[in-house]
Amino acid sequence: MTLFHKGEGSFDPGDMETLVGPEAYFQGAMTVRGSIRVEGRVEGDILEAQTVVIGPNGKVRGNVCAERVVVGGQVAGDVVAASILEIKATGRVTGNLRTPRLLIEEGASFDGSCSMSEGGKSSAAPDLDPERVAEKA
């Protein structure tokens, strides 16, 4: 299974530095300097990550701010992806999105507003500044 399509570069799932396993539950804000894969439940924000992958059984209730985000499970919160955001066929997002590149597979669910501009910044975008999101946590 590939996480990103041609042109985005190759990504090895073995590069995941942090894992929230299927039996794990985490509550609170999390600052991740590398990559994280969520197969369990997270209630709180995931901030400053390089790559965030929400697996098919993963659930996040909180905001996600990262360079790249792949949603195969559920996210209830706002998502800011500085490079690319991908919602897989099994993914469900309820919240606002801000990213310059968006890929939504057939079968995926998205309920919210979306702002797409270079660098993930737009004057019409919802207030999803990673620093402000961190302050709210």
C-alpha cells in the first residue's frame, strides 16, 4: 500500500518514529518532531509533525498540524497540512482543512470547509495557525 502517489516521493512506513497502537488511548496535546502513526485513539491535538498517518482503525478527536497527513481512519477536528493531505477511501474527516494539495479517494467522507493555497495560507481560511492551535491546547 502506498501512502503517496507518484511525484510526492517514496515514503517507507518503516520510517514511523511514533506509534499509537490499536490498544492504546492517549489524551492530551502531543508535539511530534518526526512522524506518527495512529492505530488507536487520540483525544487532543497532534502538532508539528513531519508526517501523520491515521490508520483505518485510528481515531483522533483534536486538531492535526503536520507537513503531510494521511487519513485512513477518523478525525474530528481541523487539519493543517503544509504539503499534502490525503483522505483514503476508509477515511472520515469532520472539520476544516487547510492544505495546498488535497487528495480525496472515492468512498472517503469529508464534512467541513477547505482552503487550498500555496503554503496552506489564505485570508479566507479558517484560523488554523499551528501556534494558535497549540495555545488553545
